[in-house]
Amino acid sequence: MDYMRECEAREWITRYRKKTRETSKGEAMDWWAKTLLDIAKKRGQASADQLRDNMNRLKNVNRQF
């Protein structure tokens, strides 16, 4: 994975986790869905899908250790 895309995915994971600490998990999920839609509007659906996939991959890699 490209270094910048990995950094972006880590940053969004951090922001999502912070949001879950500040609010409820449901509100954080709603916030993330809206944010992902905004990203898709600005950069295209393929880019938003790739970001989500990168985030899931990093999250799963971290669970293995």
C-alpha cells in the first residue's frame, strides 16, 4: 500500500476512535458514514472505497499482534 494512503487510513482510524470516546458508538458510526460520503463526493467512490478497505486492513493487521 502506498505510504501516504496508509498514513491517511491511520489518521481516520484515530479520528474515529476519538469520536467513539467523545460520543456514543452509534453517533460515531453516523459521523463516519457522512464523512465517507463527503470523501466520495470530492474524490470519487473508488477512492472512498479504497480508504475504507485500507482502514479495515490496518485494523485487522493490528488485531493479529
